[in-house]
Amino acid sequence: MRRACIDIGSNTTRLLVAECDGERLEAIHQEKVFTHVGRELAGEGTIAAAKIAEVAEGVAAQVRVSRELGAAQVHGVATAAIRRAGNGDALADAIEAACGLRVKVLSSAEEARLAFIGAARTLGHAPDGQLGVVDVGGGSSELVVGTAPDQVLWSTSFAVGSGDLAQGWLHSDPPSGSELNEARAWVRDTVAELDVPRPVEAVAVGGSALSLSRLAGPLLDSEAFTRLLALFAAERATDIGRRFAIEEERARLLPAGLLILQAASELFGASLQVARGGLREAVLLEASRG
């Protein structure tokens, strides 16, 4: 059956349309729009009426695309920014009024579980032991350790995302060495008290990880982190985006995403493979399994 998932995040609203039946998932169409809902929360912690209308219109357009491509079911989920917003329910109501889609606002535990399932079920092999997953979003990041394909043994969510980190610490373009060092220190301090299990393999999901794979390949290890940080400190986001076919808005977030992924790799004690699936894939796989 052809299904669609629309994921409203802190930085982007993403659509995945896929053929999905049991264990099999084949992507048919993917698209995203930068909506930056997370930026709205820096002041009073609510989403402005204009932003609510913008997101509702964008989701309605993605629902239309899903139907035109033959999706029999369309699922909508929302993550950290909407979860934190004082009026997240108003956004969900506006989307339902615009297109009939009822969006489910995920808890941090649900978000972590789905990220793990989406990564594990699309990994392509069975890990010889526990699998670690890090999902870096715009407004939060999740760390999960479990047994593939769907047994979560440990998870946590912390309020450090690429959008918040970039907005709070990385003001220059390119970011200065002092900005990068201070942001890295803040991330490490934030996660310093976490007692994270050490998996035998670790994977990274989310927009930052996927974009970084265009620059460094499918493995983010210590050498890749060092090389990419040097690149981000030397080149403007516009130039990086043009050279690697990445939207400039995403390129501006990549140094922040990289710092969070580096901290996760250190916590796991393992290099990070860039996953082929994540939250949206998990939503569709679970829907297909009833």
C-alpha cells in the first residue's frame, strides 16, 4: 500500500511518500520546506498566528501531493518545537481545519522509539549486539540504545537541537573558532551527566546527518568530524551549499548538527553510520504492520 508521512519539526516540515507493506519500504517521493517553527519559541514560547497559518498551508500542500501520488493513508506527526510550544494544539487544529489531517504530537519517548525503529529496520544487516541511534532535530536530540529491529532498552531526549544551537551560539558565517569551541563545550556540558550504554554499532538519523553524508560519506568518525569542522570554520554557508548541492538554510545549521553528532559519538564510544531511515520511515512501517 502507498502511504505518506508528514513530519513537522523545529526546522523543517518533511513529506515521505512510500510503498510500504510489512517489512518493505520503498520511497516514492520526498520533499521538505524550511518552516523554522523553533525560532518562534525564543520569545514567549508560543507560535505566532502568521507562522501557524504558514505551516498549515504548507502541510495542506503536502497532503495534496500525497493524494496526487496515490497515498491511501497520510499520517502527520510533530516533534520538539510543537511539543514545547504553549499553543502547539492551535497549530494542530489549524492543520486539521486546512486539510483534514490530524497531527499527532509525539512525546520525547515516542520520538526516540520511532527514530530507533526507522534506523534499525532500514539498516540492511543485523548488528552483532546492541545498536545505538542518535536523532538530531532542530529543537531536541534523542539517544537510543536497543536491539534491532524494535526493542528499545534505553533512551533519553535532551533539549539541544541544531536550530537552537546555531541560533544561540554560532552567529558568524563562517562560525569563528571561538564560537565553535564554546558551542562544543556547551553541548558536552549538557550531556556530561548522561550514563549512556555502549553499543556495538551506532547510527545517526535526521537532516543534519543526511546532509553531512554528502560532504563526508556514510561514516562520521573522528577524522570526518575534524575535517568537517575545519571546513565549516573556513567557508561560508552559501559556498558550502553550492558546492555540495545543499540548501543554504541547511548549510547554516550543519556546524551545529555536527557538534551534537560528535558529542553523541563520544557518548556511544563509536563512529556513526548515517542511517537510511528514521522517524518517518518508522511511522509508515508501523502503520503497515497494523
